Amino acid sequence: MYRSRTIFLLFPLLCCFINSRAQQDVSNVLEKIKGSLSLEVLHFDDANKIREKQKVAFIDKSNGSLKTQDAEWKTSVTALQQDADGGLQLSIKFKLLRGAVNNASTAINFNFSDWSIKNYVMIPAAVYNGNRFPVLKGGYMPPYTSDMFCNKNVPLTISDNPRLALHEGEPSKIDLLTWNASTPAMSFFSPAMHKGFIVLAEPKTKWGINGLSVEENADRSKAAFSVTAPGVREYAAGFGDFSKSQDKPSNWKAGDEIEMKVYVYVFSATDIPAFLQTYMDKRKRLLGESPQYYVAPMSAIFHYTTLQVDKARVHKPSFYDTMYFPENSFTRFQLGWIGGLMNTYPMLSLNDAERSKWIANTFDFVVSKMQGKSGFFYGVLDNGVTTVPERPIPDSIKAIHPEIVSNAMVRKNGDALLWMYKHFLLYKELGRGNEIKPEWKAAAKRLAQAFVNTFEREGELGQYVDPESGKIVVYNSAAISSAPAGLVLAATYCHEPAFLKTAEAIADSYYNRFTKTLGLTGGNCGDISMDPDSESAFGLLESFMALYWATGKKHWLELAKAETALGSTWTVSYNYEFPKQSDLGSFDAHSTGAVWASTQNKHAAPGICSASGDYLFKLYRATGDTKVAQLLKDIINGHTEEVELPNRPTVSAGVTGSERGTKLGCSMERVQISDAEGRGVIGKLYNGSNGWTELNGLLMSLELPGIYLQTDRNEMFVFDQVQATSVKDKNGLILMTLKNPTPFDASVSVFAETSKQAAKPLSYTAFVHWPKVSLPAGKELTVQVNKDGSVKNIQK
Amino acid sequence: MVGGRVWQHFLYFLIIIISIERLLVIPTKEGSEFDTNMLLK
């Protein structure tokens, strides 16, 4: 009693102490990186240009004041919490005491002297390395200029995105709202100081969405990172272009007050990979983990998506036998990337005769019609005969390089290589290795050899290659991402150590050139320029984990950790509040775990294009890092949210009439949390389905365990949307109680092993052997997990 | 004068058609074949 009274009496004193120290604390934090805090009131003209900036004067360590003829502002800075590592959570308040102020916004500025354009500036999913690269104008997927073809020195060139200036004398400012980023955050790494800075913000205040801006001064000796409320941009970024923004500054009257919480962290970092890993550790520090929702188990996603694939992706075209198509067109076939010769893989796992015939037809089609003389494949084929150059080659280039016939994405070839061998491994695991035709194996090996030949000749693999001559048509970018993984599988399958050696050389080279040096990977999507993208980051991660699988070298785990951190920057870390009238708002969708594809295409999507993310599971299993597992779980959840299921219309949410709710198993690529396509498109879905997002769900349900358990350690992670607890009984047996809170019956895969077994890299087809627990909707069940990983039902 | 007005109307018509066409094309990884169909709700 006495103690509690003392605490009660001391509390106000403690608050005052915390308050008075706030400014000092934040100054202490920021001065480590030559930074300081300032507060401002910004005044805008009718065109959203800043007309005037008024700086708040600090009265003491916490409070500030701004007095003008017409208005009086009061501010306060309060330290809410300081972590042991120095991370500081602040509450910053602006209050208008007197007067009325129209067309205004308030700004928290983190000002840095000793600035350098060599600093790596990162705003997750929007800005990498300041986006300080040459730019192509022309909107969505702009044409490449002729000087970008057959040019070994082509600079990394991006679409027209928000960016810091490349040239002296240009104004250098990035203006975004928090909805333009996967996490409301800004950050930079200073290679000179070996320090990093991260500021996390809240998405909005009562005035609307908050702003995030970075501005450099004329001689680039100073920079300011500002969180503003409300965010007011002059121009809003679209898909490779800009339009006048519809942001509205706020009108204040006396008594109006807002509070903004921010988290500020300054830390030591040896290099960009270390910086990115700290970012991954901290990205949820302000807004916290999102709650777990129980929409549907993975098995339900697999079931309904399979119905959709059976209905919409199998077709007998006029030009070939019945086969699998990856998208909504039955005249065009795209290899890799969005699912060509990939969506056959989960179908193969179903192990039935009819689907097997269609899969074989698809293989025959690709192998007989899409491979060029060099061994590389064409990425697009129309009507079974017309190969489509993915980047039209200018006549001037054709005249200089008559040997170049066409071009195809290197990324699609990397995917083709990886997935052909993944199919072969699965065929074998299913005891059907005899169905792998010699011509498929020959084609895959020729493709592997083409990668080796080109890398040995050029020292890189470029973004586009000519499938006939094997020459690189467009250099640069990290479009090879999944190719080393394909080479690893080829090396193992064909017993060709040279493939593995080249895979290691490629993986190391691209990691150093892109992830480590530039802090980005890109050029991996078929509809962007060389923009930073998530698909190359996750593709490289696939390759690093493949190399770990084949070699057991811990080196690859270290690279995988850095690549995972880069991948985390692309993944939405919080639940954006969709407008209630929007499609996503109408069924209360949760955005956490949606994955941005690229900086050009400014939206998130359900899942990684196109993968289960099993490499994240493998990395978690190898390191025990639950942050990696949680990232994967977020991605699973983010995908599940979007799938149309019985009594849960998603893609058809905007439809009225009998069609509503009938698109079972459909999902589509938009999780639009920003105004990049116009304010009216926020939260909009389209009444259809993308083959690649369907494929993501199928692969996640197939290749990831619902529950992972290490039997000799207190280690369990639940990936599926079920609940599980485990205890050891007096005989040392593990009893696991599962509960299915979803409205769908579940078949939950359980992967149990010892920590010794976990030290061995996981095979690509391990999932075939995971036992499954049937768990009806709403029911609870206890099972016994045996030491050999098998599961026995003991109670219903 | 009358001819000018016809041209003006034609121009407006063209602008409207182009605007509607732009609205119908939503960039996705699958290109426009997906998009126009998707909007026919």
C-alpha cells in the first residue's frame, strides 16, 4: 500500500522529468548522426506549393512556441519510451492557442548537416538509394531509348518515380504520403559515419494521411527528413508519372490540437546489409504487430484456388493440345514470372492422370516452341507461333547488330530453369520420374548451359537476352535473381559441378553489385524499367537458400538474411484503414503482409510474384529467427485476405446481382492503399483473377507447413490460420492442441523434427511427406507428435 | 464557323473517348486484356 502510494505521488514528478528530458533525449539521439529536431508550421498556396515556413522556437527542453501577428501555436515534445538501444518513441503535439490558420500543415523535421549524396536513402517500397538514377519519362513501362540497347555501360535506369536529384542545380525533394510506403518510415545509411537513421511515423492524424518528405539543400550539404500532418504534396506519384495531387492542407481554429507519435532510432551499421537488417528489426516498433485474423486455413485456399485453376487456366487452344495457361489469355503464353510452367507445379502435386496429361502438354509446348538456338527461351509466345520481343529493338540497333533476332527477359528464363527442375524433383518424389521426357531434360540442361556460357563470356547476365544468339540485349539490373537457384538444381540433377560453381559466382557477384553496394535489386518484372523491385530481392533469396541447400555453407545464410531484410522493406507491415465504401473496405480487409512489386507500380499485392516464400521458411528453420517466420506469416495472411471464398466476396465485392460471391478461389493483384491510381481507386478490386496471385496461394498452401515444431526444443511456429499449443506429457511425448476458428474445414500440415534434423537444409519436396491433421471448422483437437515427426490423433 | 463547331464537337468526342479508354486500361502484369474484362462488372 505504502509503495503504491509513493508511486502514485511520484508519477506526476516522473512525467515532468520525462517531459523535460524529451528534447535533450532526442538531441542526444540525433547528434550521433549530426542531426537535430525542428518543428514548423507550413503554409500553402492554392496549388499546394509551400508559401511560407514558420519555425517553432523551443522555450525549454520540451515546450515550444510560435507567435505571429494572427496566431499563437504551442508545441510539446514528450518522450514516451526509450529503448535500451537508444530507440526513442516521441509524442509531438501542435496546438493552435489563438487565431485561425488556413491551408496549413505541421512538420516534424529531422535535419542533418554533414549530408552527402553518397548516403543511402530508403523509404520502404518507394525509394531505394534515393532513387537517384536516370529516368525514363513515359508513364507505365516506358520504352527504352536506343542507347540502352547492347550497351554494357547502360546506367541503372528507372521509370519516372519520386527521387532525389541526380544532377547539380536541380531541386532535390521527395514528397510522399505514408500510404506510398509499405511502412510509414524514412531512413538513411551514412557510409562515412557508419551510422543509420530510421524514423517511423503513424499513418495519419485527424487531418488525414501524414506526409513523408526528404529534401536536400542546393549544395547537398544538408538534408531534412520531415513527417507532416497533414501531408500535402504538390504532385502525386502515379505508375511512372505524376499528376496534381488532391491533398488538402488543414484549416485550424483556436483550440485545435494534433498529436503525432514517431519512433526515432540512430544506430551503428557497418554497411547497407547491416542497415537493412536493423530496419527489418525495427519496422514494426511504433505500430506493433498486427493482430492475427482467422479467415481461412491454407487447405481451403488450395481447394478453392484449384477449382479456379481447373475452370480458368486449363484450355485447349486451336494451336495445341489441352494445356495450362498462366493468365487470362488463351492466345498468349508467358513463361515464368506470372506463372507459365509454374502453375503446373501445384497441379502435379495432385498426382492424377488427367492433370498430368495437361502438365505434360504444357511442358511439350514450352520445350518445342519457345526455346531459341542459344538455349534461352522466349518469354512470350502468341498463338503458339509468334515469338514476341519483350523490348522492341530500334532499327538503328538492328542495323549495328544484325545477329540479334529478338529478346526475352532474363528473369523469365531464370524462373523457367528453376521450375523445370522443381517439376523434375517432384516427379521423382512422386515415383513418376519415368514420365520426365528426355527432351524436357535436354531443354532444361541447354538453358542451364546458356546461363553459364553468357556469364562466362560477359561477366553478367543482363536484363534481356536474345534467345537465338544468346547475346545480352539490355545489360544491367538484377533480373537473374532466380537463375542461380535454377543452376543449383541443374547441377544436382545433372551431376554437373560446373553449374554449381557458376551459380555461386553469379550469386556472389549480384549480391555485391546490387544488394550490398546499391541497397536495391530490380529490373525483374516484365512491366517495369530497371526500377527497384521485390521480385528480384526474393528471387535472389531463393538462390541463396538453394546454394545453402547444395553446399551447406553458412555464407549463403548471411546473404539470405540481408536479402530477407530487403524483402521486408517491400512488405506492408500494418493494417491500412481502407475507405469503408471501397471493395477492400467493404469486407474489412487487412493489408499487413501484402507485397509491393516495384517502385513503378505503386500498389501492394497478395504474395510474392510468384512464389510461396518457402525460402523464408528455410531461413527461419536454419537460424531460428522468428522475425523471418513472422514476415512469412504476414505474407500468407496478406494473401488469404484477398481470396474470394464462400460467403466472402472479395474480387466480386463491388458487384451487385447474382455474380457477387461466385468467383471462388479468385484473387487479384491490387491491394491499393494509396492514390497512385486516383483517390477513387484506393481499396479497389476488379472482378476477375490474376493467375499469379492464385499461384501464390497454391504454392504457399503446398510448400509451407501449417505448423512447424522442433520436438526437442520449445520451438513451434504456426503458419496456418489455426491456433495451436503444445505440451510435453510425463512420458516426454508432445501433445499438440489445435483449434480451427475459421468457417472452413482444415487439413493442417505438420512438420515436426529435431533441432539436429533442422541443421540439415530442407529438400525441395519435403512437403510431400508432412502429415496432415483434419480439423473441422470451429473444432478443437489434440494430437500426439511422435519423435519421428508423425502425428497421431488421440482426442476429438 | 459551322464547320469549326463540328470539328470542336469531334475533338470533344475524341477527348472523351480517349479518357474513357484510359480509364478502362488498368496496368496489371497481364496487360490490358485482363483489365478491360475486369471492368465489365
